[in-house]
Amino acid sequence: MAPSKPAKKSTSTVSYKDTLKVGLVCGIAVLILAIIVTRAWQDHTAFGFAFVYAGIAFVAVSLVASLLNWVMRNDTQNDDQTYPILK
């Protein structure tokens, strides 16, 4: 019986720490844009909502990036890459 090959992980993935960094950058961008668009310096309620929008953006982007990263890590469809991808 031939020994089985170890599971080959995809090399096109990043660490989950990097997915959180992307979420943080997106959250900061949304915070700045929300402050500008809602004129949050004039109203305390709008200022609070700007932080809520930034938090939602951080969580949503981090979750989507982590999900896509998980999918790519578990991809076994393209194990044999001895041929050029674009033939």
C-alpha cells in the first residue's frame, strides 16, 4: 500500500491576523467617511452612529475576509499544479 500524500495547503492564503488588519483599515475608512458625510461634529447622535457604522464595517469585512481565507485554505480542487494555470 502506497503512503498517502499529506494534505497540501493552498499557498494563496493569508493569516487570520491579516484579515483583522484589513477589517480595521476598512473600519477606520468608514469612520472617517461617516463623520464627514453625517457632519458628526454638529450632532452627538450622528457622532455615535459614525462609530456604530465603523464597528459594523469592521466586523463584516473581517468575517467575509476570514470566510474567504478559510475557503481557500480548504481548497483541494487544484492540488495538481504541475501545469500552467493559463494554458
